[in-house]
Amino acid sequence: HHAARVAGWSGPGRTADGVEVAILANVADGASARAATGQPVEGVGLFRTELAFLERADEPSVEEQAAIYREVLDAFAGGKVVVRTLDAGSDKPLRFVSHPDEANPALGVRGDRIALAHPEIRAHQLDAIARAAEESGARPWVMAPMIASPAEAAAFAAQVRERGLVAGVMVEVPAAAILAPAILAEVDFVSIGTNDLTQYTMAADRMSADLAALTDPWQPAVLHLISMVAQAGRGQGKPVGVCGEAAADPYLACVLVGLGVTSLSSAPVAAPAVGAQLGAVTLDVCKEAAAAALATTDPAGARAAAAAVLASDE
Ligand code: PEP
Ligand code: MG
């Protein structure tokens, strides 16, 4: 009957004892956002804007960008939409951004760092997001990828707020997790990118099939960093989401909630299974599963420890 429960789950996200946890979609453009509305998601937790422009030789105009952003805002009118500024470089080079020839592009000028050489690209994008927001009557949250320091977070947030938008950053560099209280003090929210946070914590390329055991999102070291960020968010009363694929694993999603994460965003197809699992357990059980996972030293142990708590309580 578990399969029937998954198929019938229709949201909104909440634990068995009624604690609300928004279950959101990762999208790439208007078409994928409209497709995501067919799943029981309450909004968009990560709009990867760079994916809308991978084929472009020239920077799209503010008008063109605004039209694309508006498609996503309109798909989830009245719902939450988190727009990420361009995460160009490394595995997602953009032709209209001149990327330097780098020996280690994952450690290079990528994500928010492209604003070092191209501040106008970020300014144009924020103008376009503000225009889309005004036209659609939405109030999107806007976040930067690859933030490594509170100063970077502060500089980004100032530009976002100048345009009347809600400012956040991704936590996907271990330094940002370690200084989470100082990062959170600069912004309105954070979202943890577990794909890159795992890659950088474990010093293991997320694209390498040979290193898949190291880049397992159940790595206890990564769970400890997530716990630090969630506790910092709780202390300041600010939302801490997860938008990496860790949020697509039903048991891991419960562990994330137990660690204090307030929203879960992943491939929209994962929403029914995540929502059904979360609805089967209380927040206290999620906390117990999180504590059990944190007490282990390897991913298989973390998964088994959490599963033992969660499965016995469904
Ligand atoms: C992440 O790093 O977890 C993330 C959500 O961003 P991306 O996968 O686009 O790098
Ligand atoms: Mg990332």
C-alpha cells in the first residue's frame, strides 16, 4: 500500500504531526516549470537560469531574459519561486561569458564569481528578474550560486535589495556552511546545494563515476555541515532550504527535515515519494533519524541508521 500512498499523495508537504515543509521543483525554463505543475509541488526552489541560455552566443537582452523569467513566475503564480543567478562555468560554460582557460574549472571563475570580470552581466540579469516580477505581480526570491564568504553574500544582497527583491545565497562551498551565522546575517534566506557541497567537502568531482561512493549525499561529513547551516537559520529565524538531489531521496529528505531544513527542492518527479514519506513520520522521528545518521561515519551506515528509525515508525 506504500505505492498507492505515493501515487495518491497530493501535497502540501508536511510531517505526520503537521509541521509544514514546502516541497518544491528544480526547473530550467518555462517549459520545465509548466511541466512541474503536473506534480504535487508548491513552487520552484531552484530555477537554474544558466540552463535557459546554454545555446546562446550572445548575452540575451534584458527584455528577452525577463520574458523567460516571467514564464516561470507565471507557471507558479501565487507560489514561491527561487531564481538563481547564472551559475556559469565549470560543467556549465556559457558562450557569452568569457571563461578563462583554467586547470581546475570547478575551483575557478564560476557561479557568482563571473561578476568579478562581468559585473554588468549580473546587473542586467537582476534588472530582468525585477522586470519579470513587476510584470507578473510576483515577488521572487533571488539567490547567487557558489558564494564562499559573508562579503560576497553582502555584495550580492545589496544589489538584489536595490531592486526590491528578496535576497539569498546558495550554501555549496564548505566555507559558507562553516560561517553560516555570518552568511545568514547578510541575507533573507539560504538554500543548500548538496551536489556541490558534497563535491567540495569530499574533494571529489561530482561528474566522476569512479568517485560515486565519495559523492554519496549521505556522507556524514556533509550532514554535519547541513546541520550547522540549519541551526544557524533557526537561530536567526530565516529559511534554510535544500535544492540538491539529496532532497529527492525520501529517507534523506526526512533526515534533512530532522536537521532543521525548512524546504526541499529537487527534480519534480521525486515529489510524490518524498511527500508521502514525510507525511508518514513526525518531526520527532525525523530528528531521531537525523541524530542516528549524524552518529555514523560512512554513507551506508548513515542510510541504514536513518532507515531503521524511519521504517519502524511508518
Ligand atoms: C547543487 O550544487 O546542489 C545545486 C543545486 O546546484 P547545481 O546542481 O546546479 O550545481
Ligand atoms: Mg551547485
